[in-house]
Amino acid sequence: RRYQKIVTALIRCSKLNKLGWKLDQLTCEELIDVCQGMKKLKVTEGKFVDKIMLLVGQNIENFTHSELYKLAVSLIILQKKFPRGYLVIHNECAKHLTKFTNAEIRNLQQTFLKADIRSSPFLQV
């Protein structure tokens, strides 16, 4: 069921893409689906990915802490290509540090270590 949503979101994006980059019409939830889809399908290249990262950055303050968690975990595949963009996601997660469960914090610690973010407040928890 979840995979179906991801595929649908990616199809919607490619349709929007053909309509001239109307990707900014995506909701935060759809953006999350797309990011999870990109991870599942290992999509890491192209204007589409650049645009998605730009949108994530522009909307970063609109994501809930659980959406930020999904973003951080999904977009780890892009951290080498967008180190500053990934840092923005990390910094926003750090603002919500107290809202994450212990399990989420452990996963984020692993994720941010992989992303080579050494001075993360998640690593001091």
C-alpha cells in the first residue's frame, strides 16, 4: 500500500514535471512520498532531484518532526551530492530534538554519522 503511494507520487511528479516544473504544488506529505520513492528506486541524479531538494529546503519549516525524520532517513542517498542541503535537514531536525523517540534518535544518530555530520547534537544525546 505504501509503495503504491510512492509510485503514484513519482508518477504525479513526472506529470507535473512535463507540465513545466509545477513540482512546487506538492504538499509536504507528497514530498515525503517522493523522497522515499527516490530512496527505494535509488534516484540520485537529474534536474528532478535538484528541484526536489530545493523544494525540501524552501519548505523545511513546514515539516513536522516525524516528517523531518522520514526526510533525513530517505535523503541520506543525496547527502554527498547536496551536503549543504542535507545539513539544512539535519539542523531542522536538531530544533525538534526533544520530540523524537529514543529509537528515532538512534536511527538519526546512525544516519547523521553516515552523512559525516560530526558536530551533531544527536551524537551528544
